[in-house]
Amino acid sequence: MDEGVGARREHGGPDALGVPCWDFSTNTHPCGPCPLACPEIAQAARQHYPDPAYTALRQALAQWHGVSAERILIAASGSEWIMRFAAWACRRGWRRAWWPTPGYGDYAHAARVWGLQRCDNASVVEVGWLCDPGSPTGEPLDAAQAHALLSAAAQLTLDLAYEPLRLEGSGVPDDIRRRCWQLITPNKALGLTGVRAAYVIAPEHASLQDIAALNALAPSWPIGADGVAMLRAWVRPAVQQWLCSSLPTLRQWKVELMMCLQALGWVVAPGQASFLCASPPAPISAQALRAAGVKLRDATSLGMPGWWRLSVQPPSAVAALARQLRRQAPRPVQEER
């Protein structure tokens, strides 16, 4: 086993202390769970296996995206696909890979597990990952970098986990999108991160052999009845309308979060998504915050030591965060008389 392969991976959300009262550490939709998706999930036929080929689900997803059903691959989660994609690359004999830094730690983890080496020379990269908006900052991908990688015929997964929660910007250019394996994970946008399910749209140029090889690396029934119900709900117009109508609220909440942090002396990095990265004026105690019910995501494991990733949250959560940060703020030293 390579050094670091067995290292514990950092993630936000519930931990040994349970669910935080005010959770800024995950990027799930703060207005969720989507009330229009929940009934369908609750009524899922859990007493039966899903169709192992997910025929109806793949047809529904394909129709919504305007592609053939053969181009839709089902994944257990975004992380499962990232690992599967690295395994496929390894079996193809590829070793030179690229992924964004800072970025989601599972890209580097999957590369380590399957013996891929990071390479910054785009002209020789064989496989890699892009993300838009990226985590932890929420900034858009570098289109020039993407074009350079694609020009070298690299096989790329385009991770679109946060695209539905983009609050500004225009998104990924179509010419890049069509040439990538587009990874779509609706559970964050629906506020349903406990339901694990994802899907991938194969590139226009993908061969049937490549699609079959990637499907063959998946376990049987990668998603259960709950996941099927969530993905079917995802493409319903009413669910998409709920999501669209929620974005103005998220924009306002993001402004309030930024103003709160800046008033406390934090530096806030630019970004387009419903989360941000910020650096405090002095070190903070994540342990003390967690004990008080507030959880942030340390961005060190994402490649930004000294920074914290915070998701947009309602005003009540921001007020609780501000109270706890003020308690940790250094007190001015008073001069002796």
C-alpha cells in the first residue's frame, strides 16, 4: 500500500458528537430537504431490488439532458465514481493524472490508491478531474487548463456537484462539457446528502467499449430504491423550480455571512457558489466551536492551510457563529496605570 492511502479522509457534517446545531461544514442546500422530493423518496419501493440496469431511470435522465440513454452511467455517489474512474485509468495503463489544487481530497486519494501520479504538463496528461465550481473556494474552473488537457486527449471527469448551487457566473463552456465525463450529484442541491446516488453523462466521443468498461467496474445495484427515487425527482420540473426559486435567498444569506466574517476581521476569498473560503485574523479553536454546536470545515485537507470553508446558512446560524467567534477573539491588552 502506498504511503498515505490508508490515511483518514476529512469530511464535514455529523461526527462522533452527532449532528451539529449550526453546521457550516457541508455544502448541502441550507433550505432543504426539498419538500417536493421527500414524498417520492418516502414512497420508494424498498421491498424490491431496483432494475439492475436502471432502464427507466436512465431513460428519464437521458431525456432531460437530451442525450441517448447509452450515455448515462449510474454511480453510488460522486466519491464512488471518482474511485471507479481512477481504477479504469489504471487498468488502461495510464499513470499521468491531473486534478485541481486546492480541491476535493478524494481526487488525490483515488490517484494514490490506483498508482496515478500528478502531472502538471498538460500535453502528456492521460486522465484527470475538473470541478466547477471548485471546492473549497467556489471559483470556476480554468478554461485554458481544461482546453489544454482536452487537446492532449486526456480523459476527464467534470465534477458538477456544486453547479446547481452556483450563485453567479455562467458555468462551464459547452465545448468543454461535451468532451468530459459529467458527474452529477443532486443530493447536495436537494438538501439530501444522506441519500447516496449520482450519475454520469459520457462524453460525445466516448466509445461503447469505454462506457461498458466503466459500467463493469460498478457493483451490482450501485444505488437503492431511495437513490432511484431521488434521481427521478431531480428531473421533475417542480423540483427544478424549487431549486431555482431558492437561489435568491442563498445569495442574500451569502452576503450576510461575508459581512459577518469581514466585520470580525476575516479575509474572504472570491467564489461563485453557495459556500466560501475565509481566513481568520488569528487562529481559532475548531474544538471549542464544535463543543458550542458550531462546525466549520478546515480547508487544510483541501489544500488551503489557514483557511476555513463555510457554507451559506440562515441568519440564525450566522448569529450563532458570530457569538462564538467573538468569544474566541483575543482580548486587547490593557496598559498598567
